[in-house]
Amino acid sequence: MNYLDNIAFAILLVLGIGFFVKNVKKLTRNIKLGKDVNRTDNSKARWKNMVMVAIGQSKMVKRPIAAILHIIVYVGFIIVNIEVIEILIDGLFGTHRILSFLGGFYNFLIASFELLAFLVLVSVTIFWLRRMVLRIPRFWNKEMKGFPKNDALYILYFEMVLMSLFLIMNATDIHFQEMNSGNLISQFLVPIFDGFSVESLHLIERTAWWIHIIGILIFLNYLYYSKHLHILLAFPNTFYANLNVIGKLDNLESVKNEVKLMLDPDADPYAAVPETENDVPEKFGASDVTDLNWVQLMNAYTCTECGRCTSSCPANQTGKELSPRAIMMKTRDRLEEVGNNIDKNGKFIDDGKQLLNDYITPEELWACTSCNACVEECPVNIDPLSIIIDMRRYLVMEESSAPQELNMMMTNIENNGAPWQYNQMDRLNWKDE
């Protein structure tokens, strides 16, 4: 490399990492739009959860074929990209395979990288076949159209290209091949280039080297716009996941305060009244993304769109409108819309939209059976049910809008102290029959 190449590489690196940092700041800002919730308790259990679920992928093994392929891609892609360390050094200082001074250990590393690159190529090819040839149903739900469908394919193609470039780069590196050590897979590609001149091989090797590093930087910055943001967010998402027993619902603090106000004879009746005209009383439940907590918003960005939640949802299986995956995707889309509004105006300007009705319909919310199948199935501990429950709370407590069956039940409880239309005096008559 000459000095111009080093300068060009440094500029490319700064631009790529700079754009990534900018997007990370935007991502963090959007997540912080959610309400505060304390998820710092029981740190030992949280670290264990992250290690088991995010790193160990313990929930993936429920579907073993997909699990094995995913682990190969996950481990292979990360380990192969350790090679980026050498690429960065070579690119900035004009060296070539600077870590080769490690001798036999270096050859072992490169051989391992080549084997993993080959396995990643095989795995992503099988993933593509599962998606496009076998057409597994969960990949073809109605929400998986347009960009969501293509996004998965773009990532598969990215991985195919990056792994192929790595092997081609090694196969056309004459010095590396002459060492005949470490070229575990690339040696079988060498015959493809028989008859090429030394200059042509060098050009191919350099071209593959440049496209490989450019591709990695593009991939890094594409993550923000892709479902594959879970590569980064799976770790905090599992760490801050709800550790309560599945099915246990939280009590709204605002509701508890109202109840205390009614039951405590010494309570100040004006305690819940806003101090000034500009103060807005706390909303019951959620109608927009800013009513959700920050963990729920992080859940939306972490969603892998794998469809395991939807394929296990009894409501979806019986043809109802609900898709837990769509709940997360729509929440993320609305959050992005709110974030772009802030970017454009400096602060959020009311756009006349909200998550409820404009993105998620009451029909979807009331179709949920609250069975927690979606929570149990998610490989990264996402909780679609918590969003559904909060939005239902808003419908019931703010808009008095619920299905007729629920309204009748709540009226009966209010009047009779039970869900049934029996007078309280008649509730034990069944024992006399």
C-alpha cells in the first residue's frame, strides 16, 4: 500500500465508524423516550440470563435444525471477523498480514477462520433454501412483505459475499498459498485462478481485500435499519428482561395511588390534582410509544422477526388478526416515526397519530389470550404481551372501550361481586340443587 491508500483507508474507517456512532446515539435517544422502569435488581440472575440466552442461545435449541445453523453463523461470523484486526492494522500502516509473525498459531487461526467461513456459507445457503424454496410458513405471514421480507435476504447475501471474499482473498494471496499452511479451504479455490498472471492475482487479492472491509463497514451501519440489530441488542435485552414468573402482571402505580386515595381517610383529596394547568395527569395504560417503558421500546428494536412468537400464538393459529411479531414491528415503526419527527423539528410535534389505531388495532389487542406463548418462544426474551396489556389498559381505563363480554363481566363484578348475573344472595344456591 502507498500513503494515499493508507489515507483513503483511514478516511473510510472514520466515516464508517462515525456514522455507526451517530446511529447508536439516535437509537439510545429513541429508547429513552420510554418511561423509566427499574431493572437493576438481582444482578446475578440478570448476568446468568444474558449468558444463557444471548450468548449460549439456550432458547434456540427448541428448534434444533435452526439452532445448529444459527450457532454456526453466529460463532463463525464473529470469529472470522477477528481477521478485521489484522485488516485494520494493514490498512492503516501499509503492512501485509502483519500478524503472520505469530507463526504456527497464525496459521492455525487462519485455518480455523477458513473452516468457519465455509460453514457459514453452507448455513446461510440452507437458511436461504428454507426461506425461499421450502417457504416455511412463519417467514411468509402478511407482515413479512416488502422490506421486512427482503431485509432477511439482504443479510444472507451480505454474509455469503463477505465469507466468499475472505476465501478469495486468501486463495489469490500467492505468498500465503506458498506457505501451504493455514489455507485449509482456500487451497481448493486456487485452481480456479490457474493461468492468471502474478499482477492479476495481486489485483484480485487487493480488490477482494478492499471490498471485504468496505462490506463490513456497510454491514455495520446497515444494522440500525435491519432486524439484525439484535446482534447488538440481544445482550442488554436479555440482561434487562423481566425476571418475574411468566404470567405475573405489574400493578399500575397510578391505579395504586388512586386506590390508596379512596381507602385512606387521612389522604389529601387534592394530592392527585395537577399543580398547574400545564401539568398533565398520568395516563392509564399506553396509547403511544412514549407511554411504554424503555425496556419495551428496546424489545421492539431487538425483535429478530423470526416469527417463533407468531407461529406459537393460539390466536394467530385460529385465524385471528393478532401476530405478536407484527406488534413488535409496528411498535418499532412508530418509534422510528416519532424519532424522525424529533430529528426534523428539534422536539416532537404532534403528528395526529399514535400507536393505537394508526398502527395497532383494538381487534389485534383483544384477540390475545394472554397465554404467554410468545414470551416463552422468543429466543431473546422479548415480551409482546406487556405491550398488549398496557394498550388494553388504556382502552378500558381511559376510553371505556372493551368487548361487550368484558363490559358485562365488569358490570356484574361491580354490582354482584362476581362475574355472573346472579344476586349476591343467590350465589350459593347451586349447593341446594
